[in-house]
Amino acid sequence: AQSVTQPDIHITVSEGASLELRCNYSYGATPYLFWYVQSPGQGLQLLLKYFSGDTLVQGIKGFEAEFKRSQSSFNLRKPSVHWSDAAEYFCAVGPNDYKLSFGAGTTVTVRA
Amino acid sequence: AAGVIQSPRHLIKEKRETATLKCYPIPRHDTVYWYQQGPGQDPQFLISFYEKMQSDKGSIPDRFSAQQFSDYHSELNMSSLELGDSALYFCASSLGRSVPGELFFGEGSRLTVL
């Protein structure tokens, strides 16, 4: 069975500070890993994805994530947060790109 | 650029009624996916269609059915509605399997069952 754990339900960060969102997954084989962002009342937007290859993945909006097989983790990072990054972030894992198991999400609040 | 269009954006129904949600994929996209996101929950994959044929099935209740039409738009039909069906229903589209992971999501249709 596949599952995702996002340990942090809510994170508050100051604008300009760095951000790291944790994601741990459980999957029997090499997974497809994703990070999605959802703003209130909006659909999910893909930030980045990992299938294979380089374990450090660059995404949109200045985000990156690192796949660590030994730790079953796929943490999302951004060096300097902007107020527009306030949203809910979902980590997802699956055998392909649509039959995903999502984590419970981490809500990011950005303070001025 | 055109995005995935879902209608209606909001829908209120009574228990045991029927609801139909529509999804218009990005032009030229031939694959449509439906997800259900309950209050405070993560999205759950319901069903997908590729070239008007059902391609995969997730946790879709038997009371729900869906289809994809010749113009590639899709409709999700929900009958005998229950309170627990209240959720945000997302549709996503992609261009076949050409670029794995490139799913584009609509803004969702919020169904409230009273």
C-alpha cells in the first residue's frame, strides 16, 4: 500500500525566510513523487515531480525537492519565501502520475 | 492560455437527489481524471478516461458514474446523494501519456448535500 505523511499541519514563516516542508512516503517500489500547491478555492498546481535520475528536482516558483531513498523522504524547499507562497501544499506518491495518494497537506502562512 | 473548465462551480442538492458535474479539458487533451476532496481531506482519485474510454478506476462509489464524450469533455453523474458526498470535485486533464506528471487541474466544483 502507498501512503504519504506530512508531519507538519501548519507552518508559519516570515517573508524572505527559507521554507522546508517535510514529506515521508511508504511505497513498495520506486515511486512517482509530486508536490502540488493549492490556494483557497483553487485547483491543484504541480510544483515539481520526481520519477528517476537526479535526486534534486527543480520546480516552478523557485521550489526544489530532494528525493532521499534511504529516508523515504521527498522534502520541499524554497530559499526565500514570498507572500504569494501562502497556500496549502500536498505531497503525493503513486505508481504513475494520476493514481496518487496525497498527504494531509501542510498549510503555509507567510507573515510580513 | 485555456485551462480546465469545470461547471458548475457550486452546487447545492438535497439528500437522495442527483447531480451532474461537467469538465472541459484543455484543448487537445484527451485524458480526463476526476478526484474528490472531502472537507479537510486530501484528494482521492475517482476515475479516469482516455480517448472516451474508461482507463482506470479508483474509489468511486457505485452510485456515481462518468463518461467522456466525443469532444473530450467529461461528466460525473452522482445519484442518491448522501451527506458524505459533500466535497470539492476536481477534474484534471492531460495529453495522453506523452508527458508523465503533466496533469492540469480545474478549480473544482463544490457540491453541498443538505
